[in-house]
Amino acid sequence: MLHSVDHVQLAAPPGSEDALRAYYVGVLGMTELPKPPVLAARGGCWFESGTVQLHLGIEQDFHPARKAHPGLRVTDIEAYAARLEARGAKVTWDDNLPGHKRFYSEDPVGNRIEFLERLSSQPGHPSPSGV
């Protein structure tokens, strides 16, 4: 039985670790996780916030994910979007998902990331408070 998602991995080009750290820690407010030494030798970075883990792995022939993306739930989405914009990240709002507020942004290497907040309980989806 599937239990939960352990992490989502995105790709990044060689030498981009400092830019990734600046974005995922400085802009998104995540914490960098230490990688096991054998994996750290490959480059890349791991980040965490709450139960969310994003792994950025180095890919020699890198092409950013423009359609495929992680969807990250946030609280107080308006304030979170303002945080990103204040730190130089582009925010593109999208109102095409009923019952949600959401926006897209890109990390410094061009990977698409969706941020969303449920506005009300949807069938089959409990409200954020679990009620």
C-alpha cells in the first residue's frame, strides 16, 4: 500500500547548487538537508519544509521541467506570493482550479513549481483543518 510521497526530485545543471540554495532556502524558506556522503559526491541539494522534501539532482544534459512540476500546498498564499515577489521571484497567478488559489513560479534553473491553497472542502478532499 502506498503511504505518502517521500520526496520529489527535480533536475538542475552542473554548478547550480549555490543558486538553488539561494532560492530554496532564501526565497522559499526551506532548510537544506545534508546528503549522505556517497550521494553528495554527485552534486545537487536536498531541501525540506514541514513534510515536504525536494531533491535537486545534477543532470549533465539538463532541460528544465516546464510542464511536469511539484504542487506544494501553502498557508496564507497571498503572503507567501508576496514573499517570493519581494525576493525577486516571478509569481503567475492561475484561477483555473475550482476551490483553490494558486500560482506558479520557477526556480533559478527554470523548473516550474506550483503553490496552492485550498479555499474550501472539495468532494473527496478534506479541508486543510481536516474538518
